[in-house]
Amino acid sequence: MTVKVLLWADAGLTEFIISKYLNEKLEADIYAIYDVNHHLKQSFTSQKIVNFKKCWFYWDNYYKILEPADLDYLSNFESKYNIDLWQLAYSERIFYKFNPFHQFTKNEILSILSIDCKFFEKILDDIKPDFLIIKAPDMLRHELLWKLCNSKGIKILTSYTGRIGNRTIISQNFDSFDSKFIFNSDKLSSVSFIELQNYLQKFNKTKQMKKSRSGGVGFSFTQKIKIFFDWMTKTLDEEYKKTYDHYGITIFTVLKTSLKNEFNRWYRNKILSNLSQTQIPDEQFIYFPLQVEPERNVSFGAPYFSNQFEVISHLAKSLPVNYKLYVKEHFSMKLRSWRSIEFYKKILNLPNVRLIHPDVSQNELLSKCSLVCAITGSTGFEASVYGKPSLVFANVSYSELSCVFKIYDLDNIPNLIQHALQFKVNPIEIKQYIEFIIQNSIEFDAVSFHEKIMTEFHRGPIFDDKIDMEKLLKFLNDNQESLEILSQAYADKILELYKN
């Protein structure tokens, strides 16, 4: 039988590229929803690389004035598919907290939800796909389609970088494995935590992530001026401003915001250096790593714990009296001009909390702490390699480790901390889990691949307005070996799930 695959294709190109190889490896009808602006639409309308059965352009729904929301439809939609639409709306970075250009009204948000729900529901009802291939959701439109497919029983495949560097996992859920990790106590082989730490240096995820130049950091002032001038003269037009992700954007507002961000990056970094500690005193402490914002791990992965100061306050209230809470800023917040000075000062006002500078070694904190508490992310897993247990607020791929404890009830945090502090991590279990990750992932550096795409086809941190398809074909040939590995993993997963 022919497999039906629906693909979410955006200007990042990875999923579009995968579809080319799937066309060659599977007997499949492949459909695509393009998430590209009206400039890029011309390139993909005429492309001959992938023979899609049918395709849609997401933003075609928004090159017009928003219509009033259909509240009866949205209410029925929520009940029918058990999807909390307001939760998704509050998790959308464009709607809430992080948009300097436009303050969305309730009616605008509900109107957009109404359009999206009808658009996605009609496509799924018309083609009835067996699979959806989509990147890890970081916007409302991705998460909504994901949840709708899940409710309809459509298998979803996504790729993510996992918890060790230079490895990619293809799974039906973000930050989870399709197979279950089971510790085999009969398969014992001695290993020390030092040996585990040395082994994982080959898969150093922090080093991998620091290579990224996303957000414009790493570009010279001259490069940034050229990028802005190209965007201003080639991209910004009236059609571009009609889509809701560009409401309120003008040359003036973008220039004003860019200058403000550059100033904040410099000024906040200076103040943060004065407010935070670079030395680790000889005392007992529990380590809390701040999560990047905005970012899907918090917004969609842990929507009820997205106020990180509140989380820090809960933990500070729950500490044993002889412990302190060490809060470290994430190095990637530099890409987002750091957080407000007021946020850092509020942390410092908590009497049993210390603010740690982002340049302080993660390894040093993990080796000296007694316990890690994290909303989500990789630090809880890294803690296990140092023999330290962890508490997490969201489901993570390493939750099956016996040294990882999920927080379900805020009132129970003090008891859970006391219990975790007494827990002894088994290095043999951690070794088996690392082997489990290797076995259930492929050798594909998704971070470096994304950097290649942005360098070859876009203006650094900004998507270009045209994709040269001949150039893209050459790029595929130049990177064929790694792309074969990635696409074959997708094909194998589709065949496995389809047979079952």
C-alpha cells in the first residue's frame, strides 16, 4: 500500500530535503504545508526537486484582514480534540511577552486560532495522512497541528538533538524515545563517574550549541548593517506586513528594537557581571539552571512553569536550612540580549539564593552541587554523569532513570528534595542509559547542518527571499552522506510504524 505523509516545510529546509529522499526510498504520497513568506513562495511554487501530491502555503490564510473568530467552532474543536487552545495561545511567543512590535488583542488571537484550526482540520480530513513529519514545535501553529494529528491518531515523526551532542533522535514525541529504557541489573560492568564524564566529552552538547551564530551574535557590525539593509530593501513590503508574525513591523520599529537589543546586550552583560558570582564557595548547594526564553522547552514543554522566578521562589522556600540555591544564567540568553536587570535583582533579594555568572563552568557546578533542579533541558541528565540526582518539572527523555524525580505537586517539593538528597546514583545504570541513547539515535549533527543552511541559503540570522534550487541540488550532493543517514532513519521508522 502507498503511505501518505504530510510534511511541514519551512525556510530551514531540513524537512523539505528529507522529503526528496523519502520520495526515493518509499512508496509514498507526500503532501506539504509550506511555512514560508510570499517572497520564498515563488521559489517553492516552481521547484522540481520534490514531487508533492499536493501542497498548501500556510501564510496564504493571512494575506488579508482577519475575520471575526468563530467561537462556536473553537468551543466544539476544543471538546472534540481535547486541545486547550488558551494554553497554546499563552505559549506562543508572538502573542505573549516577547513581541516588541505588536500587542495582540483577545479577538485577534481567537481569530488566528479559528483560521488555523479550520485550515489544519480540513487538510487532515481531506487527505487522511498516515504520518506527519514536522520539526520540534516551537510556535503555536506547529504545536496545534501536532496535537490535532495526535488526537486523530496520525503518527508524528520529529527529530531532535537529544541529550548528548552530535546525535539526532527521530521519535514520535519530542524529547522522548519510542522504546523504553530498562536498566539491566544482570548486565553489570564496573564504571566510574570520571570514566563516564571523559567518555561524554566526545558528545559535548554545550560545545556543539556554542558553535551556533543564531540571533546574529558572531557577526560583525558591518555584516549586521548589510543584513539589515538587504532586509529593508528586499524583504519588507506591504504583503510582508500582513501576516500576523509581522504585525507592527516597520523600518523604524525594527531599527529601534535592534539598537535597543544591542544596548541591552552590552549593558545587561555589564550589570550581570557585577551582580553574579564567578567563584563557587565551599558550601552545600542545589543547582538550578535557568532556561532560555523564549524557547519551546519551557513555553510548550512546561507551560505551567514558564515563570522561572516563581519556580526559583518555590525551590527557595523548599530548601533544607543548611543549603543554598545556585541559579545560573544560560549562556544562550546573550543571543536574546539577556533578561531584565529587575529579574536578576529579584533573584538576589531571595536570602538563600545566589546568582551565578553564565561563564562559570557547568562541570564545576555539577561536580560540587548536591542536587540539580531543572524545569527541563539537559542539565538533569548531565548531573547523573556526575553522580548527582535531579528534580524536573516536565517530562524529559531521561525521566526513566531512577535518579530523576518528576515534580507533580508543589506542596511536595520539600519532601522530594530531602528524598533526592539521600539518593545514590548508580554509575552502571547511567552507562547503560548512554549506550541506550547511542543505540536509539543516529550520527547527525543537526546544529551544524542548520548553520550550513543559514550560511548557504540565507542572510545569516534572517531568511532570504529566494532559494536557488540548482544551488540546493548541489548542496544535497555535497552533503549526501549525512543526509542519507538522516533520511534512511526516517524511512525505517515509517516502515516500522506502518507495518505495526
